[in-house]
Amino acid sequence: MLLSTLTAALLSATVTNTETVHDLAAYNGHVVACTEGGLELFTRSGSRVRTLTVEDGLPSHFCRALEVAGDRLFAATDEGVVRLDSQWRVTPVVGAKWHALPAVGGMDAELYQAALGWLSERLTSGPTYTAFTENYLGTADGRVLAPGSRRTWTVPGPVRLLEESGGTLRVGTSEGAFTLGPGGLVSLPVPTGPLAYVHGADGETRVLGSAGEARRWGASTAEAQALPQGATSALEVDGVAWVGTRGQGVLLHQDKTWKRVTPTDQLCGNHITALARHQGRRVVGTFDRGVCWELPDGRWRSFRTPNLPSNHVLGLASDGKNLYVATLYGLGLHDGKAWTQLAYGGRNPVAFGKLSVLAAVAGTGEGLALVDGRGASFVKPTSQPLELVKRVPLPEGWSSHVSVADGAGSFLWVGSEDRGLVRWDGTQWQRFHDGKDLTDNWVTALSADAAGRAVVGTCQDGFSYFDGARWTRVRDAEGLPSRYVVSAALVPGGALVGTLLGAAHYDATSGTVRPLPRLADPRVYAILVEEGSVLFGTEGGLSQLPWSAPAAVSQH
């Protein structure tokens, strides 16, 4: 195959964000934080040691819950439950995608692991379980289940806590706290949510509010000592209080103040939607946490609103001088010194036709293209302020649901959710659609180059490859992880495609598809091919694989 060295070895780099914490545990002389970027380890004095990721054997970076049983630590992730030993070696336990773990209740590691296996075999598939007691189950869709009596109660928000006490059941959700008894559900006073629940050193259950308020179960007033905002979990180790939060990572109480121990200057977020290289720096755009670029020392600098019109980044491009950030509510432009916002209905010198800017495309012959749902604005590269070269409207009556865009050289390609694809060649639009050209008209991924090639991913029917003259449609192929293609990138002699179940390489000469090694997360939303490596933006962080161009291609 032409793509000779996308190796099947372990990843050379995985980068995650650990600022969202779901649980804390004291284990093996450390404090372990269960985060959305893996398991982060700290010494008991608060020094960060390392972060365990998929490279260390975790099935997913998204950790939901921790339990210590005997001499083992158990962790529930979005792709299964694992066990860790004192050497931090990871062993799979069950494939259940639980958001909680049942209480250990004095069991040793082997007995607890057996109990998890027994439970996974008996629970019905379908619901995502978020809380356990001996007689009740809670789910992510707000149900309390009593398997013994087959009764079900509906509550607002995902169930976070279930406790059986004195003939009644305590039910805690993200939206409220309730008791379930003979008289049904009774609502209790709670602080402002979303809510979390912890057990204190005194054994009492406390309800945590989003503003740092903590209340004993059922109390109408808060306790005196406030917690950090967004607290999700709490732990006391050697008399020192630790707290996990939704956006600040882990903090410990020291010298009467809360000190953050999770490193700052992290990757802006784990759900990556766009990748670019700007002035030699890796740039990452995210689904809901803005954009960031990597500094020479490996730290990341993040930018969110109000620097950007929206934290939902749809595309990135660089012309070497300006960085263009396409977002849900307009364009963010960094000129090397400051951010400027441009948007339809606001400051709009580039003639945007809709609020959302879907893509910024560098390298076209007519300028840098800024694409929205009604057309493309070609601007003069490196201009400050931006200089509009021309506005090209999309074909009249083509589609009201534009999804993606890409291009290079003479061509600009634009995809839709219902009418396939159009290509601008400098003078006119040409349409491509399913049946003749594409596997499906719902286009979800697109990559094009100056040679006229393109690869087009669809929502549920694989992808199509255009060599400049002829289309090849690939709906099903051995090695294609999923027909749900959400990202794509051309490479010499073929393409890389990202799906909801992993990434793959397509060899256009042989027509074969081969899966790539495991990435930070199987949901691959962005691909950036560089000299020596390929970057993959996933829903679980950033991955990098070694890459070198095949010798047969390099010689041309």
C-alpha cells in the first residue's frame, strides 16, 4: 500500500484536558482524580505525578467513578470498567458502560470484581446506569428502577445518588433531591444546580450546588465553609480536604484557601472539532471550549468568548499572518496581536450571508475563502483589516442545510446535509450527488487538494473518493470501522477517514481500507496531515501518529 508508515505501534503522543473531575479516591499513597481526560495522579501533598490515558490501557479517557476494594482501584469509564494495581497496571474487568460503581461494602478486590461481573450479566442492556443500591438502580435518563418489583419512577435529570435508609430511598439527581417512600416522591430543598453529592468524613451525605454551596441532606441552609464553584466530588486525606470540580480540576484546602493542583495551561478541551498549524504552532478548535495553540514549552494558551464570537469552533485556517476561527456565531480573527470578531448582522466587512461561519479555507486561487450557509467570501490573504476580493453566492435553490467546505487551487467544494456537494471552479458551480457520484447526499466530512482530488464522508453511508476525473464509492469495506464518517484528509495515493468508531486509511490504487491504531477516542472529528506525523482530533483529546510519505510518491 502507498501509505507505508502509519505504524501500528503505540501512539507517540496523546494530549488531554483533565479539568472536569467526576470522582476522587485515595489509593496507593496517592490521590486519584477521575477526569474526562484520564486518571490524574497526585501525591498527598498535592504534586502532580502523571495522567493515565488510553496509552496506559484505559478503554476511554472519560472516567465516571472510582472505588477502592482491598488492594485494587476500580474505575468506571465510558468504554468499560477496569482494575488498577499498585504499579498502575490496567486490567479490564467488564465492558459495561456504567457512570457509577456499586459501593464496595467491605469486599476485597477479587470478591468485588466477581460482584461486578455478576451484576453486568444480570442488568438489562440499553439504560446507562448512574447509581446503584442493593434494591434500586438509577439511570442517565432520569429513572429509578426497582428490579425486584419491576416498578419505575421518573425524576428530573440524571440520577446521581441512591441511598436506602430506614425504609425510604434517597434519590439525588442533577436537578433535585427527593425521598421515595410509601407516599411517593417528596422533593427536598437544594442549592442552585447542577447538583452533585458527596459523603463527608462524618458519614453524612451532602448536596453540592454549582456556586460552592454544601448542605447536609434535607437541610434548607448551607454549611459555613464554602467549596470551590462547580464542586463535583470531595475527599479528606490525612485531615486535608480535596475537591474535584467541573472546570478547575482538583483543588486542596491549604492555609485556609483552596489551591488548584491540576496544571493550568492545558489543552482547551477534549472534544476537538478542528486542527491547523499557524506560525509553526499546533492550533486546536473545540466543540464548546474555544480555541488554543501550543506554546514552545508544551503548554497551551486558550481563547474563548469574548475573544471569539462563540466557543463552538467549526473550522480553522491560517494564511501565515492571520489565524481564522470559524464559529457558530461568526468569525474570530487573530492578526498576531489581538482578536477581532466579524459576523452577519454585526461588524461585517466581508459580506457574510449567515451567522454561522462553517469553514475557513486557505490556499484557493481566489483568496482565502470564508464559507457560510449562503455562499463564500473570498478575502485577500494576510490583509489587515480583511479586504474582500469577491462574494460568491451558492447556487440558487441548491440547499438550505450547508454542512462543510474545503478547497485548494482552482476549486472550492461545499457539502450539504441533503443535496450532496457543489464545486466552484472560478466561473461556475458544478453539482455532485448520490447515485451517480456520492454514496449519500448527507455530507459530513470533506477534504480537497489543488490537484482536483476530493474525499467526501457521509452521515451513514461511508465515503466517496474523487481522483480528479472519476468517483469511487466506498460504503462498506473490510477495515472501515464505521459507515458514519465525520472527518477526512487526503494523503498521497489515497485518504484518511475518521469515523465514530475509529480512523482508517484508504489506498486508492488497490481500493483497500485498513484501520489505524487506537487513538485517544474512537470518535475522530478532525485530521491534520503534516510532514512526519498525522494529528487526530477526537472527542477524547488529541492523538498523534508517526507519518512519512511513501518513497514512490516522494520521488515525483
